[in-house]
Amino acid sequence: MSETKSEPDPLPGFEPLFRTSPFLETVGPIFYRKEPDGGFVVGLRVLPKHANGRGSAHGGLLVTLLDIALGYRTAMSEDPPAALTTASLTADFAGAPKIGDWVEAHVDVQKVGGRIAFANAFLMVNGERVVRGSAVFARAGTPASE
């Protein structure tokens, strides 16, 4: 029997993401854990369906996880949550999570303004940064070019 973990179980303290969609159901399961500061961390177990041809998490999966974590965390930083649309998303890859790895998205919301919002994130595996991402969001109904 292989030691590679392929079950989608989360780490202790994580529960299924509070919002889903047909796309997220296909990509997931995705989990989250509330933080003492009122924020949350998003997590995902890398499954065989998430792998590229080399057995690592596909870059598209990692960018999707960034987009979900950055968008949800930034929107939820306001009460009521801001209606945001991704205007720009960048990612820099410094590592390659493997099948069975638990990947966490840690987000730092920079600013939520009247028209646009900014946030940064790191995807972490075992305390190591494997992807750095940043995003700009437009408030729904506000063109990103304004």
C-alpha cells in the first residue's frame, strides 16, 4: 500500500467551505478554518484528480485556490461582504505540492476601497511557501478601468 495520501480529509479545525458552486464542487473539496482575528484560512488536499503529468498539483488548481481564497477573504473583510470580481490575478510558483499534500491559502487583505480592492496570499505546504499570489478586485458594477 502506498503512503501517498489520496483521501480528501482536512486537517483538524477545517470544515467544508461555507460557499460552493458547480465549479468548486468539481475542483474540491475545499475547506476553511476560522482564525482568531475574524479571518479564515482556505485549505485543500491535493488528490490524484488535481495532478499534472508529473504527479504535482496542476498550476491551474493552485491559481484557482488563490482566486477563491483571495476573493472570499477580501469580500468577507467587510460587513456586509463586498461584491467583488477578479480584475487581475498574478501567481509566482516556488514549489510543487504533491498528491496527498495539504495546501493552505493565507491571505493578507491590503485595502478594500470604493471601487477596487487589493490582497496578497501565500499557498503553504507544511509551513513552506510554495506559491505567492496577489489580486486586484473590482466592486461589482464598477468597471476595473475606473
